[in-house]
Amino acid sequence: MSGLNGYQADGKTLPESFDEQAELIWGHLRTILRSADMDDGDLVSLRTFLADPADDEANVRMRVKRLGTQEISLTVVCCRLLDPRWKLEMEAVAARSSR
């Protein structure tokens, strides 16, 4: 999954805060995983693009809130994003675990 950003379901409304955008992105990610009969435990890699390195601490808090101690491949890139209102964008790779 790539290009996950913090728009609400209408595809137009974008919250201003990092936390609100991150919550929406994690919600979108969970919806996509569920549609494939998967969950957060199937994530193997996560790449987060941050518009501002000052948001890294909040990014880590959000990731720990969602994944706990689950260990996956992580990359954080600080860069200018396509829309200046975006605080972050995410890409994720998931693989069905042997259950």
C-alpha cells in the first residue's frame, strides 16, 4: 500500500494536526488490511515520509500505539511532500502470516 495520506473519507477534508492525520492514515491502513483478511500483525515493512523532522517523536508514539512491540522493517524519510498541508505520508507492505 502506498500513498496513504490523512484525508477524511470525503477525500477532501484534511485535518491540520499531525496526530489527526496520522490517526486517519492508520485507520485507512487498517481498512485496507481487513479487506485482505489481514491485520496489523501482517505488516512487515513501513515507510513514513515526514514533512517536518520535529514530528518524529509523535510519529514514534503513534506507531507504538498501533504496533506495540511488534518488530517490522521501518524507514522514516524527512522530505517535502506533494501537498504542503500533508504532515506525513505512509507506505506499507504486508504478508499473510502462517497462522
